[in-house]
Amino acid sequence: MHAITQPDGPGSFQTLVWGQAQDPQAGPGEVVIDIAATAVNRADTLQRQGFYSPPPGSTDIIGLECAGVISAIGAGVTRFQLGDRVCALLSGGGYAEKVAVPVDQVMSIPANLSLIEAACLPEVACTVWSNVFMAANIKQGEWLLIHGGGSGIGTHAIQLAKAAGVRIAVTAGSQKKLDACQVLGAEFLINYNKQNFVEVIKQSIGGVDVVLDIVGAKYLAQNIDVLNRNGRIAIIGMLGGAKGEISLQALLQKNGTIHALALRSRPVSEKAEICRAVERHIWPWIEAGLVKPIIDVQLSVTQAGEAHRMMEASEVTGKIVLTIDGATNT
């Protein structure tokens, strides 16, 4: 098969090359998916640079999600059949023509979606549901602050929160992205390049109940400051650094909780629980038209380097999808 590799090792987006790779085999409890499309995530760019290694035993091919058709089934698999249209949460291997994946991380596809649309859902859906709904246990009527509202995670989180009756505040770095967030359902819009989000929120709505944070250390103290009593912070990224100081007194006074939950490194059993929850809760919202994939850019997988450049330059609102040339995409 063909896949994106880095024959010269980690480096810039120009190190990504479409070339020959070993065909995956379906081991016990696994299926092989002929990939129609995959999607780009921030973690992909970190792996490319050598800063985010795949879990032990996983392929070093980049790519954390995909959609396609099952072409091989390993021993013990009964949930799916050959030819089934599926999407999957991956530990790696998405930038390729084929991938082997534990069947517990494979999901059905909502009936109204194409494979290209489904390809950009597993990572965002599983990340948002596991952090905002499972860990932070957000409730109807509460306020959710989403940092990076125009990102793939952000645009999906806005829609899920709206469908669940949650009120939504977002930060983003441009008016274009804020406008997109408002169309999706965000009520309170903050341009982080022009405004201090803590001051604006305190003056306007008082505080928030849950923060979904991709920034990390840089925003840690401010996120605590903006919390309502019994507030929760879900940290899913470290764009603003990995090490920071907080006032435990400030956190105690808020009776606050900080969750820092990676998805890729979780055991298959935990990923399975998340995937089943996504199918139960999010797929019906998609089929009802309340939630939709937000695709800004669609490129061939052979243009993965350009896709990484665009992500790192923050040129995209929503997701970048990479299609496999010649694959069936319906």
C-alpha cells in the first residue's frame, strides 16, 4: 500500500512523502479498513516534528482518524462485516490507503453522511464527549467556554453544547472565525488578540461552569479565575506550554476541578467506552441535523504537507480532510 512517511526523519511539513509502506494485517479483535479519507489534527503536526510519539506497539504512520470500508476481519470480530462503511478512532495510521484498528475503536457512520464527512468526526467527537460531557459532566443551562472556537475541536464542541442546551462562550483569533462560531451557536464571542477573556467574561456573564482548553500552561491561572463555583477545566492541549503555576487557594475557593485527559494514550477499553457513547449520543444529533461536520479544506492525502502548513498557520476554520485518490467516497 501507499502511505505518508518521513524518510528523512522529523522536521517541517516538507518532510512528508507519499510512498510505499507495509500492508497492515487484521490481528485478533481487529479489522482492516480501506481508507477513503482521513483528517488533520494538531497532534499530527506535533508527531511530524518529533514531539508526540505514537503509543508503544502502534504504527508510526501519522493520522488519528479515518473513514472507509472494512476489507479484512480478524479472529473474534462479530460486530462488523466485510464491506461495511465505518469510521474509526486511531492510535496512528490514518494517512494511508489501509489501516488495522481494534474493532472496539470502530464506529458505524450516520446514515446521512458520506465517508469524507465521517472522516473528520472520530477525533473531535470522542475528544469533546469524553472531556466536556463525561469528565466535566456539563449540564443544560451551564456556560461552556471554548478556547480556539474556530478549530476542529471548537466548531464541534459548539454544536454539541448547543444540542445539549448549554450556553456557549468562545475565544478565537479573528473576526472571521468568531463569525463562524456565532453561526454554529456561540452566544458570547471574544477575540483573544484584542480582548482579555477573563475581564470580558466577568463583566458580562460573571463566569463559566466548564472550560475546554487547548492552550494549557499559559491560560491555567486565568481559566481558574473565570470559573464559577464548582467549575471544571478540561485541558486537552498545550499550545501555550506544558508547565505552569496555579494558586491552589484560588482553585479551592472556587471548589474547582482540573481534568487533563489525553485520548490517544488511553487503553482500548476506555476508547471503546467513549466510542459507544459517541454512537449513542452524538450520531442521533447528526442524523437529526443538529450537528454536522465542519470541513473547511479538502485535499488529496498526497498534499498532507500543505495541510500541515495551513493548520500551523491557523488558516482553517473547522477541519482539513485528506482524501485517498481512487477510493470510493460515498
